[in-house]
Amino acid sequence: MAIGVRLLQLFKPQTLQEQRAQQVYIVEARAVTTRIRRALDAWSALREVEPDTERLANAAAVKRWELMRVVKAAEELTPPRALSSAQRDLRNAAVGAARACQLLANGYRSHKSEAVCDGQALVVDVMGDLNALGAQLQLR
């Protein structure tokens, strides 16, 4: 029964107001994904050239702080009902990116390679999640 209802919602014509709400949300969500990507790309670029682990730890901590602001921005978005799953994915990506930077900062500061590896793996996962989210938003 739930599948039938969902299919009807997918094929139901949307009002102009619903279409406009989706367009506004998609623009705002893309801006948030861009902020996440930029923070993670900047981190990756620094990691490739910076040999000092203390500087890497500090940079990762700063990125975490930036990303926590992105989490707040993501949480303030109000998605149309049709995009509620995209909103959940967006928030999860922002939280995951912040968590990755926290792991990296702690790992570099305490010289724990396991935390650094986990943080870097989470960065890769978040980038994949952002790609999937981008494709989901593109289909709208």
C-alpha cells in the first residue's frame, strides 16, 4: 500500500508553489554541499603539502569548526516534503564531514594513525555521499 501511495505522489502534478519551493530548496542545498566540498578539498590540499602534524591537527580543528557552522546552516533549511530525504542526507553529510575533521584533528594531535585513517576514510565517504546527493538534486 505504501508503495502505491509513493508512486502516486511521484506522478501527481505539482503546483507552481511546490515547484518553486523545490527550486529554492535545491539552490540552498547546493550552496551547503559546495561549502562542505570546499572545506574538505582545502583540507586535502593542505594534507598533501604540510608535513607538520601539529599544523595538520590545527587545520583539521579549524575545518571542523567551519563545518559545524555548515551543519547549523543545513539544519535551518526547510525542505519541501518531496525533498525530506535529501535534507536528511544533506545534514548527515555535513555532520559526517565535521566528524571526519574531528577525528583527523585528534589523530594528528595525539599521533594515532587509526584516528587519522578513520577520519580520512570518512572524508572519502562524505565526498561519495555528496556526489549521490548532487545526483538526487539534479534529477529534480
